[in-house]
Amino acid sequence: EGLLLGLILWALVRAGGLRRPGLAFGTFLAGYGLGRMFVELFRVADAQFITPDNPLGHVIGGPAIGLTMGQLLSLPMVLIGLALIWRARTRPPVPAAA
């Protein structure tokens, strides 16, 4: 996930993403959080969350569809990143240096 996120950030900066304060950092936070949430789909849950009624170890939701602890902890990163992206996109860009 790091290589793909790095390429996305590199392309964003090359396209003038630094003229919008918070855009690159928000993209990093949202991208890293989404990457972590994706990786958690393939990871075995922590033992303390696995029960006979909840074999996948979800802490929110049911045994079939839910969020693991890693996904739950990554969710604030995604939300803060999206908020930073939204804020950067709604403000006027910083003028280019001469």
C-alpha cells in the first residue's frame, strides 16, 4: 500500500497539490487509513475478540459483516483525512511563488 500511496502523493504534488494547504497531508491520512482497513480484511483478528459466536473477531457489527479493531482504529484517520481534503479543496489555492 505504501508504494501506491507514495505514487499518488507524488502525482498530487507534481500537479500543484502543495498550493492547497492540507491537501497532501489529508490525502496521506485518508490513503493510509484506507490501506490499513483493506489489509485488516486479510489479517487474523486478535485472540481476545474471537469467540464461538464471533469467529472473525469483529468488534462492531455482526459475525458476518463488521469492523475489526484495526479497522475501527483506522477509521478516524480516514475521516480526518477526508475533512482535510474537503477543507483544502474549498479554500482558494495559495498563489505560486515568483
